Amino acid sequence: MAQSFTINLPADVKQEIDELSQLDGVSPDEIVGRAVKQHIFRRKFHSLREKMAATAQDQGTSTDQDVFDRVS
């Protein structure tokens, strides 16, 4: 079930959301919801990547070539 909350946006950002909403044929809520989901995904991805990079470095893998050599 969707929950709602209020956010304050600069007028120019609100205008861009409204324009995207018209272009994409979806509600402003959908535009903002997608943007938040993408942001959360990217944050999780980068956090996981940092953890994996640290583990890889501990195992002697620190460059793209190292990764390629291991999987080839």
C-alpha cells in the first residue's frame, strides 16, 4: 500500500517534474517515485561495490585486468 508524505521542492524542479509528467503520460507522483527508487538502488549498488572492492583488494584483485584475468 502506498504511503504519502510531503516534500518541498524548488519551483524549477517542480516545473521539470510537471513537464516530464506530461511528456511521459504519468503522474508527478510516479516521476518522483521512480527517481527515489533509482536513487535507493544506486546507493545500495555503490555500497555493495565498495564492500566488494575492499574484499577483492584483500585477495589481490585491484584492477579491471585483474578481474579479467581471474574470469578468463
